[in-house]
Amino acid sequence: MKTNSKSQGNKSFTIKDLVTKASGRNIVLAVLDQCRGFVNEDTIEILKRRITGEYFVDEWGFDEELAELCRPIMSFIYKKYWRVTVSGIENIPSEGRALLVANHSGVLPYDGAMMAMAIQEEHPKPRILRCLHLSLFSAIPIVGIALARVGQVQALNENGEKLLNQDHLVGVFPEGLKGVGKPFKDRYRLARFGRGGFVNLALKAKSPIIPVSVIGAEEIHPLLYNVKPIAKLVGLPYVPVTPTFPWLGPLGLLPFPTKWYIHFDKPIPLQDIKYKPSEEPLLISQITAQVRNTIQNNIYERLKQRRSIFW
Amino acid sequence: METQKKSVLITGVSHLWGRKLASLLEDDPSLDPIIGIDFIQPETPFKRLKFFQVDLDNPLISELLKTANVDTVCHLLFLESYGYEEEFFGLNVMGTMDLLASCAAAGNVSRIIFLSDTKVYGAHSGNPNFLTEDSELKGRYSHRYIQDRLEVERYLTKFTKRNKTPQITTLRFANILGPNVETPMSRFLDSAVVPKVWGFDPMMQFTHVKDALDSIAHAIKSDAVGPFNIAGDNPIPFTQVLRIGAKVALPIASPILKMSYNFYRKLGIVDSVMIEADFLKYNCVGDTSRMKNVLKFFPKYSCREVIKDFFENSRLNKYYAPKGKVRSDPQAAESLVKWIREKQQATEQTSYLIDQYADLVKNLDEEVIHENKQQKSGE
């Protein structure tokens, strides 16, 4: 057998060893030990565990500890910056699967994170919401890791089905890119709901659908113009021009502090529904329309009462 | 459990995997006879296994299968290579085809077990987090140990479409790691500085050597047919693997990594220590629910435990004393143990010493293989 026969035993001291011994890792660990007394003991322990790999990442790539560390920042954005008002939280089941279907907006997709926060903060039994994100994000460096570590999963049928079968809460945005990259003049007008893939998913996994309407996210980055040629050149889905971006540079990426409302509607039970295979396509298109109308009506209902976008 | 005896033929028993599997199966009385073939002689004799030295393309194999009334064939003979070598291709791909033809011609073989790799799915950005067995096989890579597996798998699907018997069971292993076994992954993780792709951190899946061998033995005894992903539970991120192993991660942008890798490989510097860059970038994780539900095999090691065990052993490796050249193999004394036991049983004597020695030899097993390997590479 042809093997690369690198001798494993009795290595003499090599440059490689020196690199490992003097690596940043060991220095950082030593410094951390010296910091005891000045810094909170727990923080040191957490940092040491992060460095030595003694933490748990679940099979979908969600890192609970890391999410917990980010919690204060997210909490600030949720409570102080966008002052999210939540209604209908009792419609989220305490256990078992459910498919949350929401409208998508805001150029940068903060709405998924805020939905997840709403369930974390308001629900009597906080649960993790696994949002399905666009496939193309996984191929972008850093972004792909960040999304996975906070509990988001690539939007593929296989993933959605497996998540629901594991009794997770799954969030989907059937509008997809057409929703986030919607021009400002079309705000709060729902785009086409994909091809009804989400209904198919719910029917297959026998999961209820919970329509979710998010208000306030449309105005955080008002998209005035989409520079399509540049987007094509860079390989991004869209390059937005907003009142602040790109004029203020990176500062323009700061979203407007609008007032948000999130409403979770009553679940549409699909688990006991009986149908012939030949009726499936019709059923799917009907339920798609039903979900879309529910969300659209809830949005209009809220917009009627809203006097200002900021409070 | 069925009481019916099975007769098994194993290929590649003179190589590491076949050797390990043979010693595992020889303790099982329900498998009888066990026949082993390979193109070279084994280093040490077998306890119960009947060994023949033949090539895979030898037409006599079909006669052998018929005469011994073999019902299960386990094909382990596979030579790993990174670059293309005509001889290896001839053995891995053409040899497999010849063996399949012999099995089909013999008529009495009901099932063949093949080993494969989850890398045949390929690592792509569009992969679902868990690849089921019916996913498309897209692992086109320059590394021949993946490419050859892929070609064999393609041939197997063609074969199953045309023929009803023999039925085919394919075990697709995730990265195999374990003490004293060299795999592409173990070679990759062996160096102090390990390259990673900047900005990417895929989930990785591992199989422990013991689990891998147990699953083959399990597959031989069960009647499950079709492909199965074999891997530990709970895949872990690549950076966590490096952190557990106290390796220095060297982040490199992916185009540069691919380019420099090709460059260095042409110079012949890093030939074998790299694994394909795509596997450091995107998920290639197999769904193991079919393994649990259909094959009913449950691995003992989770991915994290595999990694821990591997690094613990590779740390310990540095401290083993090299084996003296004038010492015999402790395993070789097994025949002596057996002989003395038989004599003692005849006269109804028992000895504490002999039991203790047998235990000692069993525990030494892993260590011995390690030392043997070390000696070989030292020469």
C-alpha cells in the first residue's frame, strides 16, 4: 500500500513545534490566567473554553453560547432602538413544530433576527427560531458562518423538512430577494410568495403555518434606487441607494430607528388536513394565497393605526 | 438473531483494513468459513481465515466463490492515492468491476459490501446541511482516492439497474480517524500548522476506526441493502476541531489556497498533506438516519469524541518507545496460548497465568500495530 509514511513517533524538536509552543493561543491563555482578579472569573472561563474548543455547537451549526454573548446587543436593538411591539405571542406553541411565514423587507434582513428575539424575549418558554436564509449567503465568507452560528439555516427543502421533523420552530420568508430588495415605493405591498414551496414543506412535515407580519422594517433602509449594473458586476443581488447610503459611507449602513410591530397570527392547522394526491397542487396554491392575504391584511390593519413611522 | 451460518469472502486481508476486520470476524462463530484474498501475502498468519493469494481479475475467483458457497463478499481492497496512477486505477476501479463480474457469474453470492466515502457527494455551497444517500454524487476532485470511489459508485448504480443479484450494500464513511490508522484526514491534521479557508467554517463529520470496522461487521450480518452514510453523531465545526487539537490555524483566501496548493503539488512539496480546499469551505455532511433506521447501526463515538480520541492518541504517540528489533510480535504468541489451553482443557487443568497473558495480548493489540508501522517507516 502506498502511503505517505511520515513517522509519527519520536519527533525531534522542529520549527513546527516551536510555532505551536509559541503560538498566540498559548500566550493568550497565559495572559488570561494573569488577568484573574481584575476581570470577572466567568468571563475568563468562557474565553478559555472558547480557545480550547470546549464548547458545544449543535448539528446545524448553532452556537448557543455565542448567541447568549450577543444577547445584550440584540436586546438593546430590540428594546431600545426599534422598540418592537409584539402581539399574538400566545400563538407560538411552547413545543412541537411550526412554520412561521413572514413578509420580508429592509434591504438588510434584520426582520428574521427580530422575530427570533421576539420569541426569546416575550414567549413564556423561550425557543430558538431557525430562519431559512437565502442559499447564496452560504457562499459569502464570514456571513455564511455568522448566519449559521446564530441559528439560521440555508433555505433548501431538505433542511426545512429535517428541521420541522426535529420539532423546531422554522421561519421562512417566501418573498425572498423580491421582498428585501423591494423599492421604497412598493413598501408593504407583498411580492409573489415564491412558488408555494413553503406550503409543500408544511404539508409534508405535517406542521401548522403561523403567518407573521412585520411592520417598521420597510423604512429602515428606504431603497430609492437599485444600481443593477454594479450589482451584476460585483455578483450581489442588488446594490441599494438609500437616503444615507452610499453618501455617508459606512455610517449609511446604520438603519433608521423606526418603530416596529410584529404580529403572530393564529396557526393554520395543516396536520390533519386530508386530500387526494391529485388535489395537492390546488391545495398548495389556495393555502399560499390564504397565508399571503392574512399577512397583507394584518399589515394594512396595523398601518391604518400607525400615525408615524418613528413612534 | 438468525442461527444460519454465513460464508464470507473478504478482499484485501493483507492490508490494514482487511487485517483488522479479519481479526474482528474470526471471533464470530456464525461466520464460517471465512475466506480472504489479496495480491500480497499477509505479514502474520490468520487464526481461522483461509487465505489465498490471487489478483482480483483472476477468473478463478468465481470458481472459488462457487465451491466455497460464499453468500457475502466484502470488498475492502482499495489503494489510496492522491495523484493518478494507472496501476492503482486498474486495481481500484477495474478490479472492482472484475470482482463484481465474478460474483455475478458465480450465482450463489447474494450480497456484496463495498466501502466508500461521503466525499463522493462533493462539498458545494448548495449542499443541504445533511446529505441523504440518494443525493447526487458530485465529488469530482483531482484526488484519486475520491475520484476512484466515485467511479466505482457510478458503476455500482449502473450494475444495480441491470442486475437483481447480487445485491449491493455501500458504506459511505465520513473522515475516518482513530489511533494508528493513516487516512488523508489524519495526515492533514498531523502538522502543527493547519491551513483553513478564510471566512469559512464548515461542519465536519468523523467516523472512528472502531465504529467503521463494527459497521462493516454489522453490515455483513444484517441484510440491509443500498448505500448508507456511516458517521458519528453531531458534526462539529472545523475551527473547533483545530481548537481541540491545539493546532495553529492558518487562514488563507480560498483562490490562493487552491492556487498555491496546485503550485506546491507540482513541485512535489505538499503532495499528500492537503485535503481538497472545497471540504474546508462547504458542508459535506451525510445524513445518518438511514444508518440508524435501516441498518440499525449506532456508532459508539460522536464526532467530538472521535476528534478527542484522535488527538489524545497522536499526542501520546510521541512518547512511545521504539520497538526493539530482536523482539517477537506479542500477537504471535497467541498460537502458543491456544495450544496450551487445549492441552490444559484435555487434562482439566486451569491456569491463572494463561488467562492473564491472553488479556495482556489483547490489550497490546492496538499498540503493537502502531509499533509495527513505526518500525516499517523507520527502515
